[in-house]
Amino acid sequence: MSQIDPMDHALATIASILDHPEPYLAPEAVAGEEKPATSAPADAAGYSKIGPGPMAAIRFKWTVRRADDGDYYVDETIGENSLPITAGPMSGEAAVRLVDDREREALLRFARLKTEMIERSTAANAAARPEAG
């Protein structure tokens, strides 16, 4: 009887939770189909994006806020109860661009992690199957 690494089992379980019937397309893969680049709203304050993930407790959120002096800041949190990590000061346009860039990076990292988990799961399943013959 072969030993299966518990980490492989955990990754396979997570991969099955994250598995979607449609293939994931990275943002660069659909560049021709995208709308024009996001321009900063009249007031960037309140502009927000939420990162990918299976659980709200570990999802990133980026929110633009405007300080009393007119500068903009981006607050980054993980889950609902974390203290924000703040970037700034910057212009409203730069703050919106930072939020969009952080979201794009998170989507790419999530896609890579998901792919790695699926590959490990496939390898673990292949190793666990007895060879025919």
C-alpha cells in the first residue's frame, strides 16, 4: 500500500472546492475582449474591488478613500476584521489604478495556485491508481 502525502490530499480537496466547469481565462488572455481601461471616477473615493477566493475570511479587499487634505489612499484588508494596510498619498487616478493592479495580481496568483493544486491532485490520483497490466 502506497503512502499518500496528507498535503496532497488537502490540496486535492481544496482544488475540488475551487473547480469550475468553465476554464479560467487570465485577464491578459481576453485583452481583445475587454472594455476600455478604467478611468478614475469623478471622485475616486469609495472605489473598491474584492479579490478572488473560496472564503470571505481570506479574501483581499482594496478601497480608495479621500483624506481631508484632498489626497487619496488605498486601504488593503484581508477578510472582514483585519486592520488595513494603507498606501498613499496619491492622486485619485493613481489610487484607482493601484486597486485595479492589485486585483489583477490577485487573480493571476489565484489562477496559478488553483492550477498547481489541480496538477498535484492529478499526480496524486495517478500515483494512487494501481497500474493495469
